[in-house]
Amino acid sequence: MGKKKKLDFKTYKKNTINSLNEVEHFLRNFRNFTKYIKLYKILK
């Protein structure tokens, strides 16, 4: 094997923060989506 890949903490941190933001957005959108479904069922 060649050189061991050095862990770049700045890149690692940035990627982690981006992933957390994506998850947060997904959950927010999902909550809104469930609200619309409940509203739709009520108004049906």
C-alpha cells in the first residue's frame, strides 16, 4: 500500500455540516407534507 490518506478535518467538518443541513431540510419538508395530508383528509 502507498501513503495513508490523511484526514482533512476542514473538509470532513464541512461535509458533516452539509449533511446535517440536508437532513434538517428534509425533516422540515416532511412535517409540512404531513400537515397538508391531515388538512386534505379534514377537507375531503
